[in-house]
Amino acid sequence: MTIEKLREMYNAQPFRPFVIHLADGREIPVHHRDFIMSVPSGRTIVVAQADDTLNIIDLLLITDLELKPTGNGSRRRRNP
């Protein structure tokens, strides 16, 4: 995973929450762009959670970025 891909998710307009998948199977939710930052070297990111815990993540351990559903009910249901 590259910092550029992560920056694309971070800079998306409008921002959409996403999940960071790690090589060890953990899933780290990113609820808002204010909850994520990168260190100056660009190799490590920090993600804050709503309960004030912090996840410190090496970018080399990220396997996937997953957009969360918007949940705005915009999908229409087809009539059978």
C-alpha cells in the first residue's frame, strides 16, 4: 500500500468513512479525516478511535482499504 492511495481516501470529497485492513487480519475503521494523520517520514500513520485509543500503523502492513457504505438510503429497491 502506498501513501498516495491512502491520501486519495483521505482527500475524497465528500469524505467517506473507510476501513484499513492489516496483514495480521485486524480492521481499523477511519470514521472521519480528522481521526487520521501521517508522521513526517510518511511510512507510519496514526488513527484515533472514538474511545480515545490510538492505532499506530506501518504502511507496509496495510493490505487493503475498504470504503464503508454510505447508509443514506439512496439505493432503490426493485419491485418484483
